[in-house]
Amino acid sequence: MKRRTWIILSVFALVLALGPALASAQGRLADYERAFSLREKFQNLAVNVVSQATWIEKTHRFWYRKTVKGGFEFLVMDADSLAKKPAFDHEKLAASLSSATGETYKAQGLPFRSITFTDDEKAIEFEIGAWKWKCDLTTYACSKVGPAEREQWPPVWGAQFLAKEPRPSPDGKWEAFIKNYNIYVRPKDKTKKEELALSWDGSEGNAYVTRSISWSPDSKKLAASRVRPGYHRVIQYIESSPADQLQPKYSSLDYQKPGDALDIECPVIFDVEAKKQVNIENSLFPNAFEMSEIVWRKDGRAVTFEYNQRGHQVYRIIEVEPATGKARVLINEEAKTFFCYSGKKYRYDVADGKEIIWMSERDGWNHLYLYDGVTGAVKNQITKGPWVVREVDKVDEENRQIYFRASGMYPGKDPYFVYAYRVSFDGTGLTCLTESEATHSVAYSTDMKYYVDTYSRIDQAPVCELRLTADRKILQEVEKADISALIRAGWKVPEVFTGKGRDGQTDIWGIIVRPMNFDGSKKYPVVENIYAGPQGSFVPKFFMPYHPMMSLAELGFIVVQIDGMGTSNRSKAFHDVCWKNLADAGFPDRILWHKAVAAKYPYYDISRVGIFGNSAGGQNALGALLFHPEFYKAGVSSCGCHDNRMDKIWWNEQWMGWPLGPEYAASSNVDNAYRLQGKLLLVVGEMDKNVDPASTMQVVNALIKANKTFDLLVLPGQGHGPGAAYGERKRYDFFVHNLLGLEPPDWNKVEAQKKEAIAR
């Protein structure tokens, strides 16, 4: 008998030895083993599931990745000929990459999800970990070509002061640079030593910055900003258990929080030939949270920049006349609550700013408007109705058409399903490019002749189609997922469920996940997976062969996820519920939704409801216990931003407002910790760079002072997350103990017995 087979049989014998009841009882070892294995069991059973198609630039060919038995593979399709072939020799690339990295890779298990064709499609580039790699598709030689392109987050405070490279003029004759905190120019010709100072008002505490320098198209003028630094807040970290040394490591992170003094940015224009500084009066942009880069019109007639006023209730496009410094407002967006600049801002300047396409929620729904870029007047509303524009994909200036995605256009249907559309600038000719009732992801060829439509929903496997843009004709079904093996393995379709919200009229949408061995004659405790961040909506709307909620359900729970009021992608009124009120988190809607499910299904036990979440979801999970203890009985809160004064500035000031008011304390889990009644597990990573770990520890402090009982899991060296496999198991144990009323397995004993079985 092979050793692997012996080990498997030994572990199985161990499970049986722990008692015959384990095979069927909720929350016992057999249920845990089934839950732990579900990801591996389900993840690769759905085949021909396509990732987002990516067009190879300026061609009619696109590549995509699809699942196959045992892994995945990359393919290329030619839209003209409809021919399809592997993107490369997977066996050769796997062998070459294994040799180059010292790791072992299989043809259908390559360690990357995305590729970029280079060298006329004779090579591909991809990223593995911290490195970018390149493989020649003729020789299959693979080599590192540099570090991976990763966006730094959070952004480093003072990054604007780090850029030092001079900015060359468009005609190549000059370069602008910073010297002694001021703007200088000099000839690009290094044989000429002259330097010309354009400004004299820069100083160490109010300096011009290189990243702001913007030359006019004719190279005769330039714009730049002088910046007076705000408060430089630093979070201190102690990594208690570093992998490479015995003693702790100390580090810090630049991190702005709500209420902190911000940089004050002052844009200035310089006439290089006249050696003249033109100051811009700032009455139209007096108190910026953020100002965009300065952009010149192509004909040099003006510069524009965007101004986001602190508090996020005023957003403006400012245009400045270079000769006089006179500023005027082209577009003025003012909201009684917040302008959602982080997720619902779109601007496109047509014909060098003669017209402007702009996104706004001013009529109560997120839509597109056409502005006269000369007068600043609205020419017409492009899209209109009780539905929302989600994203603009392409503006076709020549044909005066816009390609965009939207949701909620069809009454009675799921308002979160995303479809692709085309509309003319004047609002006529609205055309749906994706008819199937599902969530659609579209990719257009560079010349817009073709598009690939990939669509699915949580209860419908993905389909990928190649279509003609002109008439929407389906040229070929590229792939259609096959989930027959998944269904044979016991996979259950999550149920989509709707209930009325707090107003008695608005539909609240969620999903219900049941265990594979679900028995309708039993009573099941309920666990809610929550993330109520106002920046989006979060209930899955696309097909997933596996979701972690499925594993939790296997322990004997019904697991649900809901989008309540205060989240995005519905009406402005729906979204505004969060304004200065993050503690609400849609709970009045969520609780009504739970009650509606319980009224329909007797096995849905709302006397035993638990909740868990991470980050903003961590804040929500604890908030459920503090503000709604009559309903939520147990919660697991990981890496929560428990007090919005402790978290990142942009996210919290956008929803909670500025200046800081009493609303911050009212929503604070720290200030309200004394309210705790249910069972609580707090989880925090000591190296969390997203949410200050002190936010969780301040909750701990408040709970101790209030003499409350709770559990705490601190994860050495870990960042912003629920604790990987160990944290997941602790979450399982917590709900098994507190909602099922059972003692979880003795994991120390189980691990010891497993090692003993393997050793035999």
C-alpha cells in the first residue's frame, strides 16, 4: 500500500474512532473536515469558466484564461477568422519557468492569472510575487525583467516632495525644476549653463513641487503648485515575531486621519518668455481636500483642474485664463450630503473642452450630462430614469456616442445586474448591448468593431460571446461553462431572496447559502456575512463555484449576505442613509430581511443569529452587537475601523463629514462598547497597514473598563484580514460554540493524533 493512501486511511480511521455521531452531527469533526475540503473540492470542477477577455492592442485578437480539468489554460481568439488556439505552449513554458525559478509548475497550474503580449506577440510578460517575468515564445527562455508593478497603498504622505526629475518642455528646448523651493527653468542643451528663476515666493514650509509642473503645449508657459504641508501623522508598528530575527522590528507608516490638517495647494502660472508670475485668486477653491493635476487645453487657451472641497459636498471643475489668472467654474457640483467622488465621478472633455461629459446624482440617480465647455451650461441630460450608470467604457467623439454600463433599468428584476449600453450625446438611441438577465463584463476591441460579452449570475454558469458592435450580432459563443461535475459533487445553488426595507417599499436583496446536507425538518442558526461600506454593493452577482460562506454553512448553519440601505449602486436616497451615520449599516433593513426569510422558511432560526465581517465589515459586525443586541447574539469582528476618527481620512470624511462632529462618537464602537450584550470575538493583525490596529485595541480597552467578557485574537506579523486558515477555524469554533451550543473539536488532540497516524 502506498504511503499516501495509508495516511488518508489512517486519518479517516481517526475520525471514525472519535465517535459514530460525528458523521452526521452539526459542528463536529466530520463537518469541519468537509468544510475545510470544500474549496479544493469545488474550485476546479466547473470547466470553461472564462476570465475577463483582453484585446491585444490594435489587433482583432484577444486572449482569455479559462478553467479546464486540473487547472486552467490561456487561449487566443481571432475575431476576424473566429479561429481559436492556445496562447502559448503551456508545457514548454511550465518547464522553462520551473527551471528559472527553482519551483515546480505544471502546464495547467501556472503561477499567474494575467499576461501581456510584447515584441509583436513573440513574447509575454507576467508577474509572479514581487517580480515581473518575460518569456520568449520562440525559445521559451524565461527571465526576470524587474519588480512587479504594484500600487503603493496607503499613499506615502509627502510623496509630492519626493519627485526630483526635471520636467522637459514639449518642444524639447527647456526643462523646469525646483531649486531652493522655487521654480527654475534651464535649456535642455547641457552646454548652456544659464538658469532662470521664475518664482521667488517658495520656502521650506511652502514649496513648489516638481510633480505639479505642467508645460503649455507651445512651451511658452507653465503651471505649478506651491504646497504648504499639513500635519504629518505617523502610525508606529511593532512586529513582535519577525521571521528573520529574534528581536521585534519597529517601523512606521505615514497615515492621515479625519480632522488632520491637510496640505494647502496654491496653483500658479508662469510666462517663461516674459519671466512673469501670474497668481490665481483662490476664492473658488478655498478649502481643498484634494486638487487634481493642472491640465492645459491643447490650444493653450486655458488650464483646468478639479477641486474637491473638504467635506466632499462641493466639487468643481475650474478653468483659468493663463494671461490674467482669472478663474471661473465650469461645473459646480453641490450635494446636501456627499458627492461620491471616489466611485461616481466621471469627466470626459470633448474636442479639447468644447463640451464636457459629466456624471452626477443631482436628480437622485447616477447619470451622465452634456455640458457646454465654453459657457458651463448644461446642454442636455444624456441618461435619465430610476436606474444608475455604473461606468463609462468608451466615448466615441466621431460618432458622438457613449458606451457605458448600468444597472437597475428593468423593474422587478435584480437592480444590481450590470448591462452594457450605447447612447448618443443627445440622449437618443439608447441601446442595450447585452440582453441576458445577468451581470455582464464587456471588452471592446481597440477600433470598437467587436466586443466580448462574458456574463453570469450566482445561479447561472458563465457564458462568453463574441459580438459585432454595429448590430450586436453574436459571431460565436467563445465558451460556455460546464458545471455538471460541480452539481454531481453536491454543490448547491445559493438562493436569491428579496424582502422589503424599512420604508416598506424598497426591495432589499440578499442570498441564502445552505449546507449540502440541508434538512428542512431541522432548525438552523443563521450567520450573516456583512460588509456595509458605502463605497459599493457587495452581495455576489456573478457565478462562483466556491465561496467561503459555503464552508461555514457545512458546519450546520445557514449563511447569508445582504445589501442594506447606505450601500451604493441604488438611488441617491438609498445611499444617503449612511451620511454621518455609519453605525446604521442598513441594520433596520437587514433585520426585516431576516424576518421575511424566517416567515417563509420555518427552519430559519432567527433566535440564534450571528454575524461576522472584516474591515468596515468588522466595524459593522461589532456594531450589530452593540446597537441591535435584541437580534444579533454573537459576532466575529476582524480588523474593524471601530472609530471613524481612527481610520483613513478619505474614506471616513467622505461618509461621516467634516468638520468632525458628534456623529463620529455616536457611531463609534469604542464609545459604545459599554452596550455589549452578546458574544464577541475580536481579531486583529498587529501589522495591519489599512486600518490602524490601535482601533481594535481601543475597543478592547473600553470593553475591559466596562467589565465586559469577550474573546481576542491578536495575529503576530499579519496584516489586514481575518487571520487566514487559523482565523477561519477560530471563527468556525466561535459560532459552533455560541450558536450550535456544542464544544468544537479538541484541536490540539486532533493534530497530535494526525501526526501519530502519519508517523505510523
